[in-house]
Amino acid sequence: MTSASTDPALEEWRTYDEFAAGIDTYRLPNVSLDGQSIRIVLDDGSAIELAFAADSVTWSADGTIATPSGTQDPYDAVHVRQGVFFVNLPLASRDRTALTLVFSTTTHRALAVLSTIASEAVEGVPQVGQVFWAGTLDGGEARGDTPAASRDLIGKRNVYRYSPNHLYEHVYLSSERYCWQCIEGVQRGHGDTDLSTVWKFDEGLYLFCFREFRIAVASVWLHDLGYPLRTTGIFLGLNGAGEAEHSRAGGHIYPLGSVSYPDAQPV
């Protein structure tokens, strides 16, 4: 009998484009924001203005994400919950970068994540980095808690079904790391512990992002742990040819349970 350590399937680490193929099968449907315009002010004072067409968005930003007026990029949008939208810009105007926005037309709260692939790999550092901001959506007074880093997922263990051929388990270890394994799919038998970030956006609604060490890939997910138990996400990474690639993702969440630490707590 072949041991796990010598099984060729476990020795072959899959590239990003191999495991991402079809990972959007169970994603919630896209919606069009054609004709809508929004302005989001981030917590560092920067502002992002977006005017949506059917398949593209004309946008600009000042401050940290400085982008000139008239910039055009593709976008995809998902209506994840009443009044809450997950919008991703897989930027064509800027190399190896994605801008992901979450906003609520009800609470007027917003989140922004900028994911960027570094030009060179550095040992021990994920090649795809991410920056996070809370923000507010113009058009009404913001209410409810400001989106912020959260420890709510620590100790939870969930299974995620993205397609008939994608089944993954996540264990949320701390405020900085999570552990994953592939139960079904081309990565079956593979797993790792990677850097992660969790922010609470609203009741039962969590932004979850990871940055892998072993391959150049990062993701942005919005987990709805309320009644729907759905997740909507995107990936940005380098494919097997070494080129930047954007992928959509999404599926169903199946909670397996959770643990509570009695005294000392994870970071």
C-alpha cells in the first residue's frame, strides 16, 4: 500500500488555474448595476466614485487608491442579501490588481479590499498582498456598527461546496491564520495553514480573505452565516503560465461545529 507521503497525487501541488476551474458553479447569480452611480468614502479619507454600465464601470479614486477620472474596467456584481452587494473590479487598467467592494444600500456601510500580486516572490511571504478599509456609502446616514476586524470565526469549522467537484474544509485558528484541506477536487488530499483576515460587515455577514504561502493566490469572500449559508468570492493569482488571472467563486456553507477556548486565547 502506498503511504500518503509517497503518493504522487499528494506530491503534485496544483496551480491556481487548475483548482479554480469551475469553482463558481454554485455562485449566486450576477446582477447588472447598469445606470447606477455610487460614491464610497473610506476611513482614511479617500473617495471612490463609480458609474456602472452593463459590463463595465467608469471610476476614479483619490488618496491611497489614486485613479484618474474616466478609468474604465470590467466588473461583476452579486446581490448577496437584501440591500447588500459584492462588487469586484478585476482591473484591466492596473496590472495584477483587483478592487473588491462590499456595500449596503440599507446601512450605507462599505468595505474595500485591494489585492495586488507583487512583482517578485519573497520566501515566507505571500506574493499576493491585501489592504482593507471600512467606508460609508453616500446617499444616506450610515447606521449600525462600522465594519471592523473580527474574532467571531475563531474556533469554527465549516465545509464549503463550490461545485460537484469542489469541496473544502476550513478551520479558523486565530485572527491571523486558518487551516484548509481539499476533501473533493483536483487538490484532494492537499491542505495548508495560510494567512487570513476576517472583518464583520453586518450581523452574520463576514468578509473572509486568505493569502497563500505556497502559490501566488489570494481571495476575497463574503460569508453569509445567517439563514442562507452562502458565500460569494473572487480569486487573484498567478496561473501555471505565470500570468495574472482573476476568477469568480462561490457556493454553499455547511457548519461542522466550533470550539471555545477556556482560558488563554489565540492571537
